[in-house]
Amino acid sequence: MIITIIDSIFNLTLFTKFLAFYSLPAPDSVLKWHYELSERITKMREITLITGASSGIGRETALYFSQKGHPVIIICNKNTEGLNELKSLIKGNNGIVESFIADVSSYEEMSDIFNILSQKNFLPDILVNNAGISHIGLLQDMTSDEWKHIIDVNLTSVFNCSKLIIPHMLSKKSGHIINISSMWGNVGASCEVAYSASKGGVNTFTKALARELAPSNIAVNAIAFGTVDTRMNHFLDAEEKAALIEEIPAGRFLNPQESAEIIYSVATLNPYVTGQIITADGGLT
């Protein structure tokens, strides 16, 4: 229904063609209005899926994209209350939103969601693989189940969602896949071996997949964030936060709203920019 209405609006171009056929000048105000409307509608067509959307970077990314006119698909695993609150907020701002509770590390669950989206003609044009968890502690004290859980959520989920959306993007010969990584995926962090390994995997996954999809005009990039002021870093006490901030040349943590702006800027880059690990860590690394 929405897409049909949008397509009918695009037929306003017939008006300018009519004027041109009879050599009639179109008022500048009409041309400007139609151009601006067409640009806005084009962006509205770019449906955006965000995993890990109930809080932090994911939540702010969903809000930011919605505010920019994008229909959004929001997914999280456990925080039903947070996801429902976000959905209500987006709808209250006249945004278009679909929400799902699912385990992104489960291929079967994500496949079911993509089938639903396909039936609704609501498959995403932009995929933000944001879901992630951390584990603090020595590797020697980590269980194999804890290791597997980190890899499944942080890396296997990226495989699941990317694999499922690629056929749609190939059919359109366009699309953006943005993988949320970490500076620790670049350099590694003591007491965060599993997290660092999973994000390093995201980085190389990004570069390899970009090479596969570049001929089809599909961009695949990763953003390696530094310390973002989210719940993931709330284990730090005041003294530890102060010490870390002192090491950051920018002199502060990044906030989730800024993260969303960075993600949006990457999503709007020319697709020739692909296979890049864009580091946003305030100059720390």
C-alpha cells in the first residue's frame, strides 16, 4: 500500500514531461518542490533493519533513521520492554516500524523473520548488524559455552542476517550492509579475548564480503567504535572511566546518538566506498 502510493507520487514527473513536450516552461518552484519530494521519497523507500535495537547504539540508530524518513525494522533477543517502548516512540513520531523478538544467532529464527518481511514486501535495503555482547575476564577462566555464546551473537549473527538479505540486494543491485565492530577488533584487548576475536572476525568478514558484492553495487563496511557510553560499559567504576577517558585524545566517550549519526553517514556513502573498517575511537588507536 505504502509503496503503491509512493510510486504514484513519482508519476508527477509526467507533469514536467507534458510541459516539455509542448515547450512550456515549468515554474522553478514546481521543479524544486518535485525534486525535494522525490529525494525524500527515495530515502523513505530505503527500509533499514537494525539488530540489537532495544537499547544503546541500536536504539539511537533506529530513532535516527526513522527521523530521517526511513521505515525501520527493529530486532532484539530479550529486552521486550525496551523494544516495545522504542516501537511506540517511533510510531508516535509517525514513523513506520516493524519489530521482532528473536535470537539473531539462530539462523532458523532469522530465516523466519526474513520470510515474513518478504511476504510483506518489506525487506531491508540497509542492514545494520549491531547486536553484540561482551565478556570480561581471563581466557583461562572462560568456559567453552561462554566462548561459543560470544562468537554466535557477535559474529554468527552477522553471517545469518547478511546471507539472508543478499538475494534481495542482488535483485536490486544496490544495498548497504554495515557491521558494528570495535577498536578491540583492530588491536585486541586484555581480558576481552573472545570479544576482540569476534570483532576481528567481523572486520575480515566485512572485507571479504565487500569483494564479493562490489560488482553488484552493494557496499559492505564496518565501523570500529571506541568506548561508547552504553550499558555494555557500565561495569567500569568512576575511577576506571576517568583513567580511560584520560587515554582518549578526544577526552571523552562517544555517546549513542553520535554513533547513530556516524552509522547514518556510512549508510549514505557512495557504494564505491566498500570493504572499509572505519574507526571512530576519538583517536585512541
